[in-house]
Amino acid sequence: MNRVVLIGAGGHSKVIQDIVRMQKDYVLYAVLDDTIVEKTISNGVIFANTEMLHDLKKDDVFFFIAIGNNNIRKNLVERFGIEKERYVTLIHPNAVVSDNATIKNGSVVMANATINSGAKIGYHSIINTNAVIEHDNYLGSYVHISPGAVLAGTVSVESGTHIGAGAVVIPNQNIGEWSIVGAGATVINNIKENTTVVGSPAKIIKSNGMG
């Protein structure tokens, strides 16, 4: 069994911990977080400060950034400098993932999510519970597709973007990097980078940091 170390101990991490426990080839070894002061062991799992990474990076273990915020995930990947090959890809047993889909290291597919043929998902992205990624979608790295969101066919979501819970994106749309699509929004047009949209149809409420 391959040992997995999670970085992050918040609510998102709790879900990731459950998914790791469901894997056939992985066992949860440690959960590390900057906020943990004293090392403890619970049910055989180590809970400790991220300072422990200095020793673990030398061991035969794998890693996963278990934090929901896209920007924080990116910052931690850069901060710790762990080789991308040592990050695991986690897929819940109840997810439906096409054999023709591609999912890069450090990404997670949660319960009852669907990823269809030809979809490509980058590094350290989150496909949350009941999300649908239709055929031939492209998702960059550090993307978060929230619970119940639906991306129709041939949608492109650039790196760092967050698609809110229950949002829908119609086919052939492009959503620029580090944008936010509000919960329940319906995207019927392309969205530029660093833009926040809400509503149905989705309308811009913030662009390039200007509200």
C-alpha cells in the first residue's frame, strides 16, 4: 500500500480523508497543517505541523493538497516544491470517469461526479460532488468545479477558476483564468480572465479587480 500525506486539515480535508480510505492502493499516513501545534496520532494517522514535510519528502510517500481554495493550493504547491509525480490523483469509487478522460496529478474527483469522454483536467483541480464534466471539456490547473455544477460539451475553463455550486455552462464556452462563476449562474457567453459573474443568464459584477 502506498502511504498518502495530506496537506490541509480543514473541512475539505475531511472529505479527502474519506476518499483516501476508500482507495485500494493508498493508505492515509498523515495530515499536516500550519495550524497544528502538537503532533498527535489518531486511528493510526499522524496529525502534525507542515514542518514534518522536511522529513517526509525524503521518504517513499505520496502527497495531496487537501485545501479547497484555488489560490492557496497553488501557493502551497510552489512553497513546498514537491515533484508533481509525487502527488496522487484521487477518484471516489462512485464517480463515473471515462477511460478516454485525462486527469493530472493532485486532482480529485468526488462522489457521483461524472467526467465524460475526451475531457482533460489539469493539476490540483477539484471536481466536487455531483458535478458533470461533459465530453471534450478542457480544465486547467487549480480549478474548482463545485457540487452540482454542469459543464456541457466542449467547454474550456482556464486555470484558477471557480465554478460555483449548481452553475451551468452551455456548450462551447471559454471561461478565462482566475474567474469566478457564482452559484446557480447560467453561462451563455465567453468570460474573460479575472472576472466574476452571477445570475441567469450570467452577468459581470467584477472585472480585473474593479467592482
